[in-house]
Amino acid sequence: MRIVSFLTDPIVVVAILQHLELPHSPPPISPARGPPQGDFILDQTPAFDPTEAEPPPDFVFDQSLPDEFDD
């Protein structure tokens, strides 16, 4: 695509757009809104109470190899 001409006269531009039945005025500007992160409460964890903490589970870690690895 090659630019053949560039129209700078607003009266001419509006006349051409009206003739082509295209919008000849800019769309309305919407008001700005805050970022969506501002809607969240970041700290949603309950307060830590060490008296209510669960004891760690007892794990038994078996380090023996299965029988098929015995040579």
C-alpha cells in the first residue's frame, strides 16, 4: 500500500467521511478506572496462633531397595 495524499483540512475530512456515511467525530472518552488489583484484599490469611498449630506428622522413610535391584 502506498500513500498517495494526506488530508489535513478538518472540513474536507469531515465532508468525505459524511459522504461515505462513516463516523466523522471521535468516540467518547471513557473515564479512567483504577487497576483491578486495588479491588482485592491481599492479606486473606487468618492470624497465626501457635497454640492451634497441628503437630508435624510422623513419617517413616524407607530407604531399602526393591527385590529386583538386589544383585
